[in-house]
Amino acid sequence: MLLLQDGDAHDADMDEPRVGGRIHVSCTPLTDEEGRLLGAVHIMRPPGNGHRPPAPAPDGDLAETPAHRFPTPDLHRVLDAVSDQIVVLDRQLRILWLNEAVAAEADRPTAELRGRRCHEVLFGAEAPCLDCAVTVAFADGRTVESERRSADGRYLLHRAYPLVDSEGAVTAVVATAEDVTARRLTEVTLAESATELRTALQATVRALGAVIELRDPDTARHQRTVAHLAQALAAEMGLDDDLADGLWFTGHLHDIGKLCVPIEILGRPGRLGGSELTLVRLHPEVAERILADIPFERPVASAVGQHHERLDGSGYPRGLRGDQIALEARILAVADVVAAMTAHRPHRPALAIETVVKEIVRGTGTQFDPDVVAALRHLHERGELPIEG
């Protein structure tokens, strides 16, 4: 009551049975720029709990004017200062209120737009747009978002927020339009840059493949088959396109480390000796080192380095187990064995695909990932395994 009498801030302790005892009340007036009382802010807390004396005022002009004496800005002025278009519409899509950004977009005075249907004055259309966010917001009672190009080529993000009464009925919709052209153009530029980088990487991989093919055509052919098989397995498993794209690179490069192995060893018929086998088994690590600094979008280098690892830890070079092995490497492992066993080798003829699939199935859970093996079986049953002859 003292506040209403003198307009000053007051503090008091009082009994409040509803909260079970005494409380401390701080009452601060809200005034306009002419000092007229507009209302008050009441803060209630237990006495002595967090109640501190006011901090010393800072130096300068702000110290001379308490924060609650600053004028409260008019809401319309606030919304007119926003660059986004804001409009309130009734069920007939008539404009009940709009900010200055809408009037500027329509190039007409605010007063002339009120009461008019938005699609007529803002878009010059006789009927609402087919994908109008406002009509959906009225119909479904939910916030709706859509994007469209303006006549001058800008990208506008439209949002519609339903205003619901106490009975749950939508009485009006607040619609906004944000110019997101700069953001979209940036996204387009980034996408174009990513495409250019991917194209350059693919050209680099093909060039490396050509070098490998000059030295060892069998390895080059094997890598192409592995790449196609790995991508087919990923697609059958329902994995995302980015992972499948990474497998294209991984498959085409997984044996690049064999450049360190003399061609006489790679083409020798019969079993390799201990030292020769040790040299061949270096190729995953060599390949990983070769590829480590190339900016692939997926973990190509690490997958290449792991493609001879096995689920039970019996693989090489690190003896990784289970989920320690990257998914790309687990897919590559199956594709690599299938491609190798179905191809002619100096020490044996090519094996039938039926025999190869049975061999892979026998290694399910110990050597090979069960999900990858299941994908292999499904592709084989449909006759869709991309085996290069």
C-alpha cells in the first residue's frame, strides 16, 4: 500500500499463512519516462534467505538513473525494428496487424494493408499458396515451417505460429518471413566446393589405380571389384550414402600398400615363405601411412589399415577385435575375401561364388561381421553380387 501512496520501492516482512509463515517482500515500481506509475514487481522470499543490501551504484550517468526508471519500449516499436516480416492473420487470412518490414516488402503503407487478405496484397495471388504454412497452422494447430523463392530470387523461410484460446481453438496465426538467401548461397557454395573436392579425390584415386595397373593389373582389377562389392553390401545394409561413397575410395585404395612388395612375390605361384608372408602383411600399414594425410570425408586410411583384421582378433596387423574394427573395414573384409576367392590366382583357379559364400558364412561371428554376411547372402540369393570377371 505504501508503494501506491508514494511510488517508491519498499521492503517489508509479513505473515503469509498460505506459505506457512513469514516472508520478506520487495516491491519495486515500474514507471514511464514521465515518472507515472505503471505497475510494480513483487519478489517474495523467506526472510534473510538470499536478501542482500543493494550493491553500490556504478559511476557515470547510469548510476543516476535506477534501471526501473528506464522507459519500457512500446511492443509495436520493438517489432517494427525487426528485419523479419511479421504479420498476424485471422481465419480468412486477413491482416490484423503487421510490422514495417511487411509494409516495406509490399511497398504500401501499413494502414492500406490492414484488413486485406495476405495472398492478395503480398503475393498478388487470388488464392492462398498450395503449401501455405498459415493454412496448415490453422488446420492442424501446430507451428509450420516452409521455404520458398520470392519473385526476385530471394530465399524466404516462412514460419506460422498458431494462437490458441483457452478452449484450444486457433483464433489467429502469427506468420513470419526470414530472408535466408545468404545462408542458402553459402550452403550452395560449400556443396559445390565439396563436389569439386570429391571429384579431385576421385581423379587422384583413378590416377593411383592407373599406376598400380601398370605394375600389377590383377591388383588393380581386384581393387575395383572390392569397391563395387563393398558399396553393394553397404546399400543392402541400409547404410547412408556418405559411408557408401567412402567405401568407393576405400575399395579402390585398400591394396595400395602392395607397392612395397616386389612384383615377383605378388605373382609367385604356390605358398609364400615366412619372410615373404611377413612382407606382404605389411601392406595394410603401408597403405594407411600413404593415405593418412589425404582429406577424405570418411575414415578411409584407418579402414584400409584394418581390412585384414578379424572379429576374433586373429587378423593383422594389430589383432583388433569386434567393435574395435571400423564398420567400413568389416565391410571391406568380406568384399576383399569374396573378390580374392572368385578371381583366378597363379596358385589356384577361381572358386565358384556358391563355394565362396558358404566359406564366408562359416566365418560369421568369428572372422566376419554377421550383418555384413547377411547382406552378402541376400545379394547372392538375388543374383546381384557385382563380381568382376
